[in-house]
Amino acid sequence: MKALSPGSRKIEILIYVLVWALVFSVPYFSERASGHLDWSGIAGHWLNLSGFLIIFLANVYILVPRLLFKKRYLNYFILIAVLILLVIAAKIIIHPAFLQNVGPDMNFSTDGFRQPDLNSPNSKPPLMVFADNLIICLLIVGAGTTIKLMSKWLSEERLRKDAEKEQLKTSLALLRHQVSPHFFMNTLNNIHSLIEINSEKAQDAVVRLSTLMRYLLYDSAQNTIELKKEIEFINSFISLMQLRHSDEVEVTVKIPEQVPDIKIPPMLFISLLENAFKHGVNYPLKSFIYFEIQISSAFLTCIIKNSKHKVPAKYHGEYSGIGLDNIKESLKLLYEDNFQLNIQDKESEFEVDLKIPI
């Protein structure tokens, strides 16, 4: 078992102190309720309770961590049994007054402790007293062990969640790295085609690409990014793609004029939009791309549509981007089940609607 954090350890110790302070206060308030304080009787009760406290502390701080948690079960049960027997025996030897209930037949000795009157009707047989104390000791051991088990479980649960968060970051980073090479390769192919067609457009495309590269190198490394920056990235990407498909593709972009100051995971929509260009453009047929963002008080909805042709799209190939399965995996890592991804594969149109909380 790994050590608890300082905060968890302090909370655990505080709980022990409060519980046992409450237990040790019971004799005081019981005597006070009778109208007078009998400190010798209170001291006798405290001496009796101190044996239970010793069992509790030895169990939770020594036996459970060093034996039970290390699966040395036989050693644990032997030592806890010996400890219980020793404490009960010590209580009998040191303070024999605990063999019977406190009552009017109790006499006081010169040392201030009550001594039993063996002829008193309140006297209990030693075997019965032993059984009573054994049951109390077992309950204390059980309670202490349960607390330690719960503390260990909570600690391991916290470590598990931390490990899951680190795994989530690693998985998302890998997914983003899957996006970036495909994006760069497709964009470079576009620029390569533009060099022969229109050198000015090719130069403009290089400038736009450098802007996008800064986004990918710096902003996309963050866990979240402002929605405004993500929209700027999307607009730059669309403008870059239009340089290559200006005459063949009708592109429609609908984004709210007032974009709220909210943050979302970077590169959340680019994979869907990239796939729309790749699979929705076909020469010489007329094609279209539709991109819309809707923002409500609690959700952000992204709608992407592209034309669908019966013949294979020209822009398919080795670098066709990541698939919808990887996109779904990324969304599950980010939002678990708190998102909606609806895909409509129609005869002449392919539509993807993504709804995420904000």
C-alpha cells in the first residue's frame, strides 16, 4: 500500500482523536449526570478503556499495515489474538475492579480505586467478564480494520484516477498526433498543386500554413483553448482548403457573431471538417461543404455536412485522415458519455452533428 497523502493522513488521525475523545468523555458525563463527580470511578473507567485504545492503535498502525495488507494473514490473526489476551489479562491483574459493574456495593481501598465485593449481586463470573471484553475487543479490531481498509481503498482510488488522467492525456496526445501528420500532408499536397496553377495563391497558402503550424505547435498542446482561437483556426483551415477548391466546392460557414469566453479541447472539430473535404469533394461534380456552430447556455453544437457522390471521391488516398472510430474514442476520453455524436448517411449528403457540454 502506498503512503497516504499528508492531507488524508491528517484527516484519518483527526477522526481517531475525535472518536476516542468522545469515548473517554462518556464516563465523565455519566458521573456528572449523577449529581457529583467521583474521580476515582472515572479513573477506573479510563484505565479500563485504555486497554481497548492500545488494541485499536496497535491494530491500525502496526498489525494491519505490516501484516494484513502484506497478506501475512496467519501472523496477523495470531498476533491480534495474543494482543487481546494480554490486554484482558493485564486489566484483570492491574485493575480487578472491572470484574463487576459499578454499584452501591463497591468499596474503596486506600489507593482510591473501587474494590469488588465478591458477595455483591452485581458481581459477574470471571468467564462472563472475559467473554464481554473479548467481544468488545473484537468489535474494536473490526472497526479499526474496516477504517484502514476504507482508507486504503480511497487512497488507491485516488491513485487510480490520477493514473487514468495521465493515461487520458497520453491518449489524447496520440490522437492529436494522428491528426497533425495527415493535415500537414494534405495541405502540402494542396500547396504543391497551387505552385503550378497560381504562385501568388501558393505563397498565400504558405503564410496561412505557418499560422496553422503555430497553432498546432503551441495552442494544441494545452488541455483546453479559447473557443475564439479554435474558430480562428477553423476559418484559416477552410480558407486554405478553398484556395485549392475555390471553383468546385461551395463552402458555407455559420458561426455566431458573439462568441462567448469559453474553453474547449483543441482540434475538436478539425478531424470532422477535414474528412468532409476529403470525402465530399469530387471532380467534376459540384460539391459542397457546410460548417455551423450553435451555442446555447449549456451546450455547443457543431454541424458539418458534405456532398456525397455515387462515384468515389478524387481526394481519397493514403492520407485520408483519421476515421470516425478514432474521433469517437477521442470524444469518449474527453467527455465519457456526456456528449452526442449523430451521423446521418443520406443518399446525396453526409451529416455529422456533435453536441458537447460547455
